[in-house]
Amino acid sequence: MQPVSVIMPVLDEERHLRTSVRHILEQEYDGEMEVVIALGPSTDRTDEIAAELVHEDPRVTTVPNPTGRTPAALNAAIAASRHPIVVRVDGHGMLSPNYVATAVRLLEETGAQNVGGVMHAEGENAWEEAVAAAMTSRIGVGNAAFHTGGEAGPAETVYLGVFRREALERQGGYNVEFVRAQDWELNFRIREAGGLIWFSPELRVRYRPRPGVRALAKQYKDYGRWRHVVARYHRGSINLRYLAPPAAVCAVAAGAVVGAAVTPLGFVVPAGYLAAIAAGSIPAGRGLSLGARLRIPVALATMHMSWGFGFLTSPRSLARKVVASRRPAVPADEPGTL
């Protein structure tokens, strides 16, 4: 079977790094495998754990990523790796046992340049279970296939990704200006060049949610901020699913202002929103503990409001900087630039 390079951008991942790497090294795959960890400037024991992993298994190596930026880490790891199939994994992602074998098979069967699957969120305590339930429910993330599942087929982008190295090298790797949404931007260029991006629910990665409200809020504020950058970068890429959170922020804020300054009837809007997420959390929380179920509305509100706020406050100057860094898609008959 084809040799595989697994690349991991990590920053402050002491909690999950060892387990994540173990899930890679224990893959049910007969081909040769290497793991390249790109180390950002962590403030915890991530570097120490990575050094231990290198000492314990010759398949693991590390490269520095002094910027701490995810796309720079990915490019550094790609450059330091050597195999024809490149698997992206994050430091808090846990691959299913047959993930690599299934992905390599799908690349061959579909002729795709990149394949990916479902980000299956799982928690280790009541809060994380609540966030996981919110992240895999339609009221939380809409109809995003890589969150909620769906049928196999062509896609605009996929979670993480298993690439043909030739596609990465041809497009010059990731655009380092995309601190977030770098997957979408790279897959956009691959598709523009005529390549196929393929989603399959056969591919599952267990994902550990952020450990607290503040961390979750920052994560989703960044998601919203960079989704607006993408919308300005590529006109026509926005849809109603992406507009729902900023619309909810505006409606809730307007209702609260009207309720406080004009008439109590204004509070109907925020009250209606709270009632909606409370009702939506009931099916999302089936099978969970009472503590987790009670936290789902908090997780939903944090995700919606933070994403919407990030989208609404995303500066045009950031979009202009990113648009100026636009890389044209490189056709298959031209050499790469990585």
C-alpha cells in the first residue's frame, strides 16, 4: 500500500497530543507511515511530550513552527515529509482505526485530490458532552455534512483532509494569510484547477471540544470572523446557513434594546430565541446525563452569538489583506511551487 505522511500542527496540546499520536501509530494500515509534528510556541508541556514521542517511535519527527499559525505549521510539515499521500490530523483529533486505509482506498476509487469525512465531537465531561451534542446537531451547525453526516459525494471542502501530495505541491500548499479557513481556501484552489474534493461518512475523526465557555466563544468568534473573510474573498460562497448567526445576534440585541428603552414587548425576541434553543437542546441531548443536557443551551447560545459577533465585526482590512494574497489555481499540467 502507498506510503503515508501524517502531518500535525500543534499548539498547547499537552492534554490530547499523546493520545492523538497513538491513534495514528495504531492505524490498521499495512503501508509505511511517518508522523511529522509541527511545533508552535506552546506554553504547556506539548514540546516535552512531542520529544518523548520522537524518542519512543522512529516514525515520529518534529519541525519548528515559530509563528504558531496553523497554515505555516502545515506547510512546514508538508515540506519535511516525503510520502505521496498526506494526511492532516490536529492535535486534539482521534482517527478511527481504519481511517488511513479507507482514505487511501477512496482516493483511488474516486480519483479525488482530497478526501475527508465527519468531525465526530465527543466529550470527556458534562460541558464537553454538551458542546459535542451542540456541534453535531442541526440547530447548532445547520446542515454541514462534516458535522452532522450525509451521503458520500463531491464537496466544496472537507474536515482535515487526506491529499495526494502532487495536489498540495502544485497549489503551493496552504495560504499562510488564512489563520482560519485555510482548508476551504486550499480546497477552493484545488477545485478551481479541476480537482475533485470528496466527502465520505466512512471517514470519522473523534474531536475533543474546547474545555470551557471562554475557549468555545473565542473559537466560534474566530470562525465567524474568518467566514466573513471567505465571503469577501469569494463572492457567492455565502448562504443562509452562514447568515443565521449574525441575524440572530442583531435580532436579540435589537429586541433587548427595544425592550429596555421602548416597550417590554421587545424582550419577546430574545425570549423566543432562548425558548428555541432550549427546545432544540432536548433532541440533541438524548442519552446524555442531566448535567450535560442542562449545559447544551449554554453551548448553543455561545456558538451562535460568538460566531455571529465575529462575522459582524470582521474588519474589511483583514479581507483586503487576504484578497491581496490570493494565489491563482495551478492547472494539472503546470509544476507546483511548494
